[in-house]
Amino acid sequence: MNDTKPILIIDPGHGGKDIGGGSNDIFKEKEMNLKISLYQYQRFQELNVPVHITRDSDIYLSPTTRTEIVRESGAIYCISNHLNAYKPEARGVETIHSIFADDTLARKLFQAIVAEGMLGRRVFSKAGDSGKDYYFMHRDTGSVKTVIIEYGFATNKQDTELIVNNWQGFAEAVVKAFCEYIGHPYSPVIIQPEQPIETGYPTNTPDWKINAVNWLYRQNLLTDQSWKGKVDESVPLWAVATMLQRLKSQLEK
């Protein structure tokens, strides 16, 4: 970290002995949080946005240490990056703001991630005991305006594949949205997609087939994960009709 007073401090949630609840057999939350955060940290530096980061390696920070770093950074804003975990059917991005703040920034970041292809779940705040914020990243970061981002659910196969294959796209969407929020010039970057990592597809399924079927899932035209195992089989008429009905319903909204 440098000594310049930042506008923003990025917080990769968890770290070290704390792997994070949003972990699965493909990634640990602490590692994906750090990957997303370091990408954003570099991009904000390239865009000349004064930025700090709470950790830039796999180290453990206690809640007290983490919030002290944020409070003493001089930053106006904090983005705390996380991944969610719940029931397998739970899906989508969540952004969380303080009970004492409006939802403008949280909603803008949420909408940007949804526009990049992640299902939207909710924008919310949560009160704890004695009228204080429930989350320590809101409760103990002083005057810093902190937004917690839960990019999706590690316990959901669709979210997991979206995160693994498009984490850079979601990270970049946050960079762009934040720049727009503070009125700072933004220049896009060309993101080179990583090799897809999938669950459920037959071995040696070509990337173009995986990407095509993943698009159907992102649009919620397909929801049954078993179709991934039948990617080369003919689609029955009833399945085509179901997808067309869902598409028609989305267009009529």
C-alpha cells in the first residue's frame, strides 16, 4: 500500500486461517475474494483512483484489525468483497449497506453485477442489537461508507460456474460503476476469458458449447442442471416450448 490518502479502500474478506463460508470444492472464498480485490486494486490504480487495500496476500486479519485499517485509511468508501453460502437453491448477488446510509452506491454496484450476467438477489441493510449495524464491517468502520458485496453463492452450481468463468467481468463491472458513482473518468479494458471450469458437462465438451449452454442458464431459460450432461442430445419439443415461454415472459416484463 502507498501513503496517498485514498478515496476508496478495498477489503478482500477473510484470509489466512479464516477461509470463509463461501467456499466449495472449486475455490476457497478467501482466495476468490483476494483475486477479485487485487484485480480491482490494480484497475483503480490504472484509472488514477486513489485506493488502498486491507490485505494483498493470504493473511488473517481479526475483525478489530481489519476495521482499524479501514477507519485509519482516510478513505471515504470501502468495498468489502465476499462470496455467499446457503441452501443449494439460493442464488444471486447481494449488496449490503449500513442501516445509517442510503442504498445508492450499494444499488449501483448491484445493478452493474446483474448487468454483467449474475442473477440479482437483493440490496439490503441489517440491524443488530441496540440499534447498531449487524455486520462489523458497517458497525466498526467509523465514517467510512462501506458496502459489502456477496457476488453469488458458492453453494449453488450456476453461481459457482458464473463466478469461476466471469469473475473478472464482475470485478470490472464494480470498477466501472464506482467510477461513475464518484464522477471519475473510466476507460474500459479488454478482458481475456479464462479457460472455462465447469461442473456437470461431459469430459472434452468444447468451450463454444459450454459458453452457449451457460448463456441459457444465465438468462434463466434453462434451470435443470441435468441438461449439461446431455449437451449433445436432441432437445425434446416440450423443452424448447418451455424455453420459449420463459423468453416470452421476460420480454413482456
